[in-house]
Amino acid sequence: MRPFILDPIFTSVRSLAGIGPKTAKLIEKLTGNEKLVSMLWHLPVRFIDRRYNPKVANATSGAIVTLTVKVDAHSPSKIRSRPYRIHCSDSSGSVDLIYFNAKTSWLENQFPIGQTRIISGEVEYYHGTLQMPHPDMVGTEDERDKIEIVEPVYPMTAGVTHKTMHKIISQVLPRVPSLPEWLDKALIEREHWVCWHEAINEVHTPEQEDDLMPSSKIRQRLAYDELLANQLAIALVRNHNKKQDGRVFIPEPALIKKALASLPFTLTKAQELAVAEIAKDMGEPYRMLRLLQGDVGSGKTIVAFFAVLNAVSNNAQGALMAPTEILAQQHAKNITPFAEALGIKVVLLTGRHKGKIRAEILEQIASGEAQIIIGTHALFQQDIIFKDLGLAVVDEQHRFGVHQRLELAQKGVGTDVLVMTATPIPRTLTLTAYGDMDVSRLNEKPAGRMPIETSIIPKNRLAEVVEGLKRKIDSGSRAYWVCPLIEESEVLDLAAAEERFIELQTIFGERVALLHGRMKADEKEQIMQSFAAGELDLLIATTVIEVGVDVPEATLIIIEHAERFGLSQLHQLRGRVGRGKEQSNCILVYNSKIGENGRKRLQTIRSTEDGFIIAEEDLKLRGAGEILGTRQSGLPEFKLSNLNEHAHLLRMAGDDAKLIISKDPNLQSERGKALRILLYLFERDHAIQYLHSG
């Protein structure tokens, strides 16, 4: 139950005077929902200062000024396209107010001749006459205090005016309750922060440019509150997970030794460390929840295999869930030979398995004959019954919802969970999105892999690129050509995969294929298998090949309109080559009208192959939400904090949350009760269920 003290700001904007259903819908579009609290998080991006009130003769052209003038005369226009002029003056000079398409009766009522008016807006000189087109504000001398103000300007959406925004904010701020302080007194004094209530009022009434900056004391205070709510929620979930009864899986040394001996390669130091960390977790009496972050081509699958061996050697089953059939089949293809050499039965289950074949696989899973089960979403369907699921491995976590991860784990008792991602995640995002997990990182490539040579080439040299591609294919190599769209867009000057396919097919004949996300799964799979088997030389594709596709013989990737892709995405695409022993190349083809951000991205990708460095740079250039895709990743959406500007606050909040949980795990102290309000305020109340009382 949300605390009553928060009720005034958790009602709809429809409860405000003058705000109807239509405006409420627009506010929901703008802020994510129509609760008043969402308006508090919708911060101004600039302000208009109306405190500059010179004499008319001293008004600077192009400036926003507030003038006190007497209305001298009206000059209506007889021609519709010409403006209506109202001549005004003060003791120093005259100014004309300009109106187009305004009703004469309204203007005469607003500006009676001989009376004084306060007017505010931008002034300009036109043919030597000072004029103010459509004043922003008009009032009598009694209304001076309402006009000579600093007026915040908010991010907008079509249909919502600044006037509407100010009407809403001016009604919301008085409803904001004074809440008990949830921050440590020493921290507030050290950082020179005001209380939350004061901060939220001040952030909506900026007085100077610095007040709008993420570095301002007001913004820092509010950012810290939001980050603390996030970190505290994660700490509660983590604390809860640590107390969940798990299984003790002791690795069998003889089996591990035999498995290592069967590998045609040696594990990297990073792989050895990850294998050891996972084995230690699985040997503890609580449930494991670990994230395995692997850079492109760093060998996550083999680490997962050793994790599964720990479960299998203790007579339990291991399941590996991948987001696509192509990836699931690839995992099965890579793992099965190693497993069979150890006498371990592997089965693959995807949506394409039907009827009798599916029934046989389900029987093998239920009886325990199948010890390692690899599949897609099909694995958490209701009719899948495991004999004893000891470990659930979820590949490409951000393609699944958190609830799907939990659904798979709930098919066993005390099931350990290992989550894998090939998208290197900046440390700040790891803290905010995956802070409930322990983390292992694979940042080395297997021995023998050569660096990928990356070139940046303008689009007007495309003919040279095609010539180079021809030489590669003639020498027996395979290649990818990636386009951002499937069909030609009239709006964006982007190469369409279909058009490029037709063009390149005239050069390379039948050994070229097109692959994109709108194709049926069977069709995509058939094309990938033909490419992997060497029946095709060139694959024209969209980003459907971004993650996990593994064809060691492919040694060239051409990415067209590379400036349109995010850094992490370019890194993933480049990782489709360089997976064998041969020298591989990546060619980034860019439009000559490339912007500064696009140029920086391409230079970064050329200068390094370290996915973690690239991810940090991507965070700086694009922001958190775009890196993983907020909706898919479960990444929290921050309204008040900027993870680039406030990274130091995130670390502070993480430490603070750990300390709070260690001292007051059920948030029962006075500060604990205030922190419960904080969790509800930022709608992190899902974590409250993990408290023993309430």
C-alpha cells in the first residue's frame, strides 16, 4: 500500500482545474503517464527571463523585455495579410505592438486607449520602428509581479502549449507534500543540499542558467534521490535472492579435467576466472544469480558449458535458453560434441519441433535422460517438465523480460541462474540494470584470433568497395553486407537491403542471398545454414545478424550507412567476422553528410576492438536508454539523473544502499520508514514485497 502522504501527487492531471481528458492524454504521451508526480520529474530545459525592464528607447533589439507603456492609438489593417498595429509609448520613446489575425474587439478590450499596460516579449526594429510582435504577456500595473518573472521552458509535445504546462506545474507544486528526510544528515551537510521538498520547488523555478545544469546542487540532490531509490530496490532484491535456499553443486574434478582435455583450445585467463567464480557460487547453499558479460567472440558458450557440467555431475539438469532458433541451434552444435565425448545427452527444443518428435523430446526431459536442454522461448512453456532443473542459463538476457528468466528458473527447485550477454555493458549501467546479480566479465579473445582491420570509406567510393569484395570472394572467402533498412525509404537516404541484393546479384550470381527480420524462421535458418556450409558466398542482411551468428569462414563485413548505427551495434556487427584464424576486415561505408557524432562513432570503432571501452563511449554519445534498448533490457528509465554526469552519485548511492540494508534490512528505523516512502515516490515499490513486515 502506497503511503497516504503521497496521495496528493499520485492522482491524475485530470484532477487539476482546466485540464480535460484530451490534455491528459497528451501529458501521458509526454511524460509516460498522467499522474501528477510525472510532471514533477518533467524538468525545464531553459528559461525566459522577463526581469529586464528598460525604458523603450533603451530596449535591445532581439532581447526579451518587459515594458511599461501607455496605449496611444490603434491602427487596424484593411488588408487581411497586413498586421493590426497598436501604438504605445513611454517617456523615452514609442513601440508598436503587432498582431496578425486577432479579433479587433479582443484587442480593443486588452488595450484601451490612454491606459497603461505591462507588456513582455521579444522586440525588434523594422524600418526604424521598434516593435513587439504578439507579446507573450500583457497585464495591468497590478499584475506586474506575475509578468516580471523567470519563466521555465519545458520539453513539449504537439498539442501542449507553454501556457498549459505552466498552468499544470503551478497547480502541482502547491500539492507537493513535505516528506520525512531519507538522506543521512552528514551527507546533506557535506554536499550542501537542501531538503527534497525545497529542491523539487526550486528545480521548477530556476533563477539562473546554472540552476538548469546537471551539476547544480538542486539537480544533484534530486538525481541522488532517484539513484538511491534504484540502488535500494536492487539491494533489497539482492538481499532476498541471497537468502533463497539453493542447491550445493560440487564440481567433479575428474569430469572437469576430462572436459578440459577434450577442448581443441586452451581457456583464456578471463574464462578460467569466470568458470571458477560460477563454480564457487554453485557450491554455496543459496541460489546463484550471476551475469556473464562477454565481449564479442570471447567464448561465453564454453563457460556456460562448464557451469552446466557442475549441475549434471550432481545428477541435475542444465537448460540453456537462447532468443532465436539460429542461436539455439548454434549453441547445440557447439556444445553437443564436447558433451557426447563425456557421455552426456544433449537435446534441442525449439518452436519448430512438433508432434511425435516434440513428444519424444519432452519425455527425455521429464525422465532425466536429457541432461542438457538447449532451446528458445519454448523451454518455459507449461508442458515442459524437467526431472530436476539445477541450472538455467539465459543467453542475451536483454532479449527476454525478467519475468521470463524467473519462469524458467521456477521449473526447478532452488535453481541457479546464469544470465549471459554479448553486449558489453558500461559499469554504470551494470549497476543500475543488473545490480541484483554478481558479474563476471570476459574481456579476452581466444588465442590465435587476429585483430580485425577496420576501414572507413565514403559512399562515393562504393565501386572500390565492390571491387575489393569481388577479390575476397574470388580468393574463397565469405562476406556479409549490412544495410539499415529492408525497403527504400523516401524520407531517409538509406540503402535498402532488397535493392542492394538485386544489384549485387547481377555481379555475384546465385551465390548471394538476402536475410532480414521479416522472413519466416525456417527461411532465415535455411539461408544461414547454406552460408555456413559454403553454398553461399555473400549474405546481404539487416541487423538480424547482429548477435551470435558464428561462421568462422566469413572474413569480410561491409556496413553501409555505418554512421546510422550505434557504437555497440557496430561492434556487434563487426564481431561476425574475425572468428577464425584468417585475417578479417570490416569496411564502414558512410554518407559524406555525416554529423559530428557519427564521425566520432566511426573513429572510435576504428581505434579499438575492446567492447567495454566502446560501450562506455556509446553511453557518452547516445545515453543509457539507447544502448540496450530500454524496453527490452529492463533498464530503468531515469528522469532526474544523467548517468554520464551523475556516475559518482550512482556509486555513492550504491554504497549507501548496501550500508542501509546491512544495518536495517527491513527498513524499520525512522530513516528506514522514510526510505520506504522514497521507494514508493519513485515507483520502485516492487522491492517492498521483499521486506519481512510490509
